[in-house]
Amino acid sequence: MRALVAMSGGVDSSVAAALMLEQGHEVTGVTLKQWQGADGSMPTSGCCTVADAEDARRVAAQLDVPYYVLDHVADFRERVVEPFGAAYVAGRTPNPCIDCNRRVRFRTLLERTEALGCDFLVTGHYARVREDAGRYRLLRGKDPSKDQSYVLHMLGQPELARVKLPIGEFTKPEVRAEAERLGLRTAAKPDSQDICFVKDDYRKFLRENFTDVAVPGHLVDTGGRVLGEHSGTVDFTIGQRKGLGVALGEPRYVVDIQPATATVVIGKKADLESTGCVLEETSFVAGDTPAAGSQLDVKVRYRAEPVPAVISPTPEGVSIRFLTPQLAVAPGQAAVLYSGDEVVGGGTIADVMRVKAPADGNS
């Protein structure tokens, strides 16, 4: 069969392409160009750089497969970069990689899969797809330290029917061993952890491109008492402890960001506790929203451990009630629902149900 392989220039997608060849498939490699400098060049640091594209091209040449770079810069700016900035302006903490998967990457790549006459799309994500009696299931990857099912929760039945994730069956050391066995140039290449359109510091990027995040304002306690000043809400995220700019003799955390008044609320660890959250932009792998009262596990951050919660559908999306209060649940992040190792679905955190209400920025 014919496989379109999304090649990022890293070891994971390189091994995925090689495995498809070993299984006897006809492979075509592609890289999405999603960001460029003012002069039209690709980034030189972070992920998705010009060096990454060159590594992908060289691996494709080594494997003797066709390779293309697809220009989606304008689409990416409109659907990912602008919403990223708008989220920070609104006091949220977005996850641009999830937004990219939801709004650009998989839509674009699946369209190209069909246009190029390929049978399925292959990516190097650490997650697994299983077919069970005609229903496709999205599962955690074999390597719990690398599992990426969280960032793929928006994939439904039409997408999973045409996607293969071969790396999900491996641990990271096993992937590197495969790359060594195959003699791939990316075998020892470090993983990229950066946002593809940000060079070094996302705060600097936001200040340069979304000036509303740099409006000075007050640092206040949970009672509304002014503790100090700040130079922009961009410098703060929910749960942040360091770099607050005030010394109070005991640990304090950012518990709320109120962009309308450029107010940052600082409180104790207990002030970060929430009993639940409300989701928007929800989607479910099987297509159906879980029944009211369903108990599932939920991850509220990529690196968070799943915790038990009760799910209730709402007209706007889904309401989640944690069985035990959780810390630093941040609007803009994704909450992903699991049943064991299986992804049920998820959405974007729109609102948080706090144990203690933070101060009003107008106090």
C-alpha cells in the first residue's frame, strides 16, 4: 500500500518511514513548512527548522523515497499563531501543538494523503491505534515517558481509520536502537522541546507581536490588596511560583490572571485548588459524548498524571468534576479524558471551578 509519512527531521518520524518500507509499503515523505522569518526563510532554532527539513530530506534520500516540503505558512499563522496570541491576551495558557494538530496538521496531511493517492498517513507520534470490531481506538503509547496521546485527542473515527502510528509500539530507547540498526542519520539527534514559531523565549515573541500582553498592572493578593507592580501579564502563568517580583516570606503562586485590568492575583497553594472545569471545543474519539455521570480519568496538562473525575455534558461542551481537588488548572490548556489506556476525547478548558474565588481585579 502507499503511505504518506509526515517527516519532521527527527528520529521518530525517520524510523516510522523506514518501518513502512520494511513492511513493504510504498512511501512518500512530506514536511509541512508552517513558519518563516520576515525574509521567507525557515526558523534556525526550535523545532521545524531549516536543519530539520534538511535532515528529513536526507533521510528520504537515504531511504530512496520521494520527498516534498508543503507550504502552509499562511494557514498556520491564521489558525495557530494568531489564536496563540489572542489566548494570552485573554489571560489563558494555550497549547499551540494541540491547536496545530486540531486545526492544521492532520487536516492538511490527510487531504494530501488523498490527493497523492496514498492509502494512509503515518506520523512519528508515541500513541497507538487499534481497530476493534470496526471501531478505531486511540491508545497511549508503549513508553509512558513519551506518550503523546494527549495531543492527539481530537482525532475521531474518520481520521484514525486512515492514520498509522508505528512508533507507539516502541519505547524511545528502542526507537533509537532501530535508527542505529537502519543507519539513519537522525539516530542520536536530540528531541526538540520548543514551539516551532518561537525563537528562545515565547514571552519575547508575544511582546513583539501582541502588545496587549505587555500592559503594566498590579500584583494583588486574594483579598485585592496591592502587593506590587508588573510589566505585563505575559510574564505569568497559573501556578507559577518563581519570578513573581514580590517577597512575602513564604511561598506564593499565581492563582488568577485578569487581563481586562492587567491584574495578577497571587495566593497560597490552597488557593490554586479547583473542584472541576468546563470544556469547550470538545471532541470524542468514538463520536459520542460520554453519558452524564460517567467516571473517567482526566489529564489537565501534558505532563500531569490522570485523575478520576465525573463527566456531565453541557450545551456548550462538557463539565468535569474532580473526585479530589486539583492544583493549577489553567484555562486554555487541554483536558483529555481516558478510560484506562484508551483516549475517550477531550477539549479546551474554558472555565475553572475554584475552591476559593480569587480577588476581583477592580478591588
